[in-house]
Amino acid sequence: MQNERFESQSLEDWLCYLEKLHPAEIEMGLERVSKLAARLSLIKPAPTVLLVGGTNGKGSTVALLENLCLVQGLTTGIYSSPHLRHYNERVRINGKELEDSQHCQAFAAVEAARGDIALTYFEFGTLAALWLIAQADVDVALLEVGLGGRLDATNIVDADASVITSVDLDHQSFLGNTRESVGFEKAGIFRANKPAIIGEPDVPSTMLEQSRLKQAIPAFVGEDFHYKKRQDSWYWQTEGQLLERLPLPNIPLANAATALMTLHQLKLMPDIELVKQVLINTVLPGRFQVISQQPTVVLDVGHNPHAANYLNKRLQALKGDGKVIAVVAMLADKDIAATLSVMLPTVDQWLVASLDVPRGATSDLLEDKLAELGSSSDRFEQVKDAYDHALAHASAGDVVIVFGSFYTVAEISA
């Protein structure tokens, strides 16, 4: 039986509708979303389609790939998630966000085709993004995998290459409690006879096995491509190509190297001067984003131990004679203790805050976790209150780091 179709010209109305459409926030499986994608002709939304998965580094890898394509005259369509401030951040066409009305039009197209198929918020948004990218008639579609890979809604597409940036523990309730189980799920985006670029240096055996079983064409960091930092530059190398004296990027070097290998495999590599230009200019909000000086204020969406390790190394390099003051708020279903413990050697003062979202951890919980780790903290009910306190008590030479979730960073950057 056909449900009565929802209609609105308001993006806010549509997003409220999407949140209520399905009883579960996440429902793993591709049957429903695949059926609709075929109905809307979205399986191949562009001549070249890339899937980018991984525990961390997906957003920065996608942003660099986007800019490396644009700088050589290719048109691009990007789908990434979650957003920091506005839903419109999730889709970019040729580097630009779209108007509310265009998102409403895409939602209406999906709603018209949906019939009585129930979709989650992410599934509906994924189909709408693919519709927008297909309508834009771009050369390259870059799709960031939302969760895992094998059963993620983005995995319905006919991909020309798959990218894995990193493999570590996150979303354990869906992906399992070992790197082997996570690796298996992420390898689900591999395709037969298509490149699979793997930027994770410690590849789980399950991922190796799946690359063989799926007959993908893997390219492994440390084997098929290499990179190394020098004093104020770095080099990247693969068989038949060497790029030297590259400027250090504003994103993790590992992700930059993986992006370059992806374009090399697809024969879409720009010349070295364009590569240098993009490396200098690509900046991603919320990824070690320095928003002010004296004190230095850094925003980072890192929310798991793998991301915290990278963040901790960057902070150690940045730290001078002053203190590091951490403003942290996290989701309750993250590995809070392991994430915070990585930062203990560098952080001098902890300010913990509650997140007022359905899965948000309370400041009490964060305070307890830090106490178990042998560290004291000051507790706040709002991220903004903790942040204001940090600024009011920080000296010019201190570093204030705000991290723990996309929601945390959004509170400050809104």
C-alpha cells in the first residue's frame, strides 16, 4: 500500500521527517536501499565513482581527492557525513554546497519513489545525495562510507575504486570488537578487478583475505606505494612515479599519500605543481583546525583512540612552555577511557562537558572515566561553558584543544 507522500519546501521540515521515518537510527543491510537506487538509476551516479572508507581520515582524504580533481578541470560530486554545522555540508558539487531547495527537491524525488519502503535517516540522505550528484552530471563522484562498509548504504554503487584510510576499533556494537572483524566489514567495499587502495599499514588478515576473495586489485602502503616526511617536505613514490619536495599538508600525511595513490591507480594524477598547490590549500574544518592564537585554540573531531593518538602527536609538536587545556565532550557509546588515556601525557587540565544529544555522554561519566585513569577534571553541563572557562583562564602561551565528537566541535564553530 502506497503511503501518503510527504511534501515540503523547508529543509528543516524534511530533516525532521527523515528522523521520524524509521524506528531505528541505524539498520544494517542493503536490500531496501539497493531496490530504490535501481528504481532511481543511481547505481552509477557518475562515470568514475570512488568509495572511501576507514575508521579515521575519510573526510580529509575525500577533500584532498576532490581538490586534486578540480584543479585539473574535472567536475566532482561529494557525499560526506556527518556535518558540523549545516546539513548542506554533506553534498558538494564542484566544491560548492547546494541550496536548501535543491536538497528538498532530492528528498522529494526519493520520497516519490519510496512507496512503502522504510528508510533510515542516513539511507534517505544517501539516496538523495546520489540523486543530486547524478543530476549534476559530474565526472567523478566521491562517496564517504558512513559506517563500516559491507552493509553501509553507500556500498550500493558501481564503484571504480575503493579506498581504506585506516582500520581501528570504533562502532564496536555494529563492526565487532577486534581489528579483524572491523577489517572484514570495511573490505566489503572492494570490487572485482577494480583498484583497492589501502592506506592502513597494519592490514588485518581478514582484509587481505577479502581482497583475494573479491578479486580486487589491492595497492598497499609500504609495498605498492611509499611516503616519508623530511624536515619541511615529504616525498611520495610508487612504481614508475616519484614526487619529491612536496609541501607538508594540513591533513594527515598518510591520507595525502593514500589520495595520491588513488589518483595514480585511476590515471588521474595531476602534474606535480598542481599537487603542491592542492596540498598547501586543502583545509578541512574540525580536523586539527587552529581558530585563534594566544592562546592557541584547536578544534578536532577525533572521537576514538586511533584519532586521539594522531591528535596527541600533533599537540606534542605544538606545545611550548604553556599548558594544554582540553575541553572534551563525547558520545556515550565511544571507547571513552581508551580515547582519553591516549591524551593523558600531554593534557595538563581537563574540562569535561555533557553532550545534549540522544547518545551524548554526561560530564559525570567523563569525570568518572578520568578519575579511573588517575586524573582530575572540572565538570560543565555545556561545551560552551567549558570552552569559555578555558579561554578565561588560559595564558597566551597555552593551547586549548576542543575535541571528542563532531557535536563537540559544532558547539564552538557554530
